Amino acid sequence: MAAPDFWDHKDRAQKLVAELSQTKAVLTPYRDLARKVEDFALAAEMAGEDPEMAAEAEDAIEPLFAQMEKLELMSFLSGRFDKGNCILNINAGSGGTESCDWADMLFRMYTRWIERSGFKGEVLNVNEDDVAGIKSASIMIEGPYAYGYTRCERGVHRLVRISPFGSGDKRQTSFASVDVSPIIEEDIDMEIPEKDLDIKFTRSSGAGGQHVNTTDSACQMRHIPTGIVVNCQNERSAHQNKATALKILTSRLYEMEVQRLEDMRRQESGLKLDSAFGSQIRNYVLYPYQLVKDTRTEVETSDTTGVLDGDIDRFIEAFLRHGKKKQQ
């Protein structure tokens, strides 16, 4: 990176910068932990002679274990694309305004979680409902191991509450689905024929940006054979939005093919397949009691306000540990 011509080749330079960031994400906490372990060993050695050092060593034990657990958790993220960036898609289920409002609540939850986690989030597309909430939304999440952590949220999310839109204080159940796809930066041998694409350009929606609502720059790209639809409106031109949409679509198709081959391998080896789209991974109950429970790991909490404000790390960590245990 210190070479004078480093930025002459922008694409290569950006890949190297990303690689450096990913490497630092592992090495920095490891080196910090190694230093603290050495300090702890020294304090423990002196504890027999100095009561103050004994108290210091005892106070250091719990933070050390917590830091070790975080580093161990990172070691579980060994998938091919776990280190990279991703696209998070939220779609309201059937149920009209109720589900659209629930999708909007999830959208807020994930944007808060992205901020908490130190990732960079960029909203690619938001399709608002006519009454309230959103029908769908897409967020690009960038940062070390963004896909590895975010993929744990893939599935159907179920909300139980008193409806704010109906009368009679009736309990209402709403559903929304979350899908996560890696952004594949490496070169992959996958060409999508032009005849398989249905591309439309529309006016961008939402506040902000010089060209919003003035040019047909927002791109909607549908892959005809699979029905996958990708929307992108965050770039300033139709050409840029089309290029970004094609990149996202290629990543989703590639991931779908990898998943298909993995499912075949599991079936041939006799492994039981987990339920795919359509099975709820988490229940958020706001009435008649307060509880959020992950159906995959049985982890639960009554702090519904905290969870909906982005405090979902407990569920992600439990899922990663659960997956590692099943793998073993």
C-alpha cells in the first residue's frame, strides 16, 4: 500500500484494502488478548505476595473470558463468503398493512444493529406501503465478517401484538421474511443471458439526492427463470444502478447454486435438512406478555424493547455456536 502507484489500479487497490481490514479484524483482537493474558499471568504470579495484585488478577478474569469467547465466535465464521459484505433483504408477508408495519420495524431493528456492530449500512431500496410501513427494503452491509454474522438472520420473523390499525384491541399475528446474500467480490464463472433478464427503469423514490424523482434512474431487474427480483436506486445514474443490480443478482444466483449443491450433498450423506423459507426462526411477542424467542436455539429474552432497538447479538452468537455444535 505504500507503493507510489498503489492507487493507479483502483479495483485491485480496493480489494487489498478490504483484505487488510479483514486481516486486522482477526489479528488486532488476538494480539490484544495475548497481551492481556501475559499481564494476567504476571499479576497471578505476584498475587501470593501482594493482595492488591490478587484483586487485580481476579477482576481481570471475567473480561478475559468474554474476549476469548468473542474471538472463538469469529473462528466459527469459516464459510467461503463469511468475511465479506452482504445484502440484507426484508419483505413483508401476507397481511397487508400489519405486515408492512412489521417489516418497517425489522428495517429499523437492523439499521440500529448495523450501527451497534460498527458496520457500514447503505440503503439500496425501500418500497413503501400506501398506508404504513414498507413492502420491502434492501440494505448493503459492509465490514469484516458482515455476511458471516448477518446470514444468521435469514428466515421468517413472526410478530404477535395488539393491532395499532384495527379496532377492538384484538391480537394480531404478522410475518416478514429476511434474506441475506453475500456480495461476491471474487471472479466467478457465471454469465447471465440478456434474454433471461427483465429490466425496468423507474423514478427513484424517497428523500435526498439531486436526481431523486427527476430521472428514470432506479433499476428493477428480474431474473425470469428463477423469479428473483433486485431493486437498486441508490446510485446517481441508471447505468450505475443497473451495474449494481446485476452484481447483486449474480451473487444471489451463485449462492443459490452453491446451496443447491450443498443440499444435494447433505441428502446423499443422509443428513437432515433444516426447514428453508417459510419456517419462522424467531417469535416476537408483545402481547399478552413480552418475549422474544429464537426457535432454532431456544434463546429468549423479555427485553423486547432492546431487541427491536437492535440488540440481537445474543441470538446471532447462539446460532453460530449452535451451528458449530451441529457440524461437530
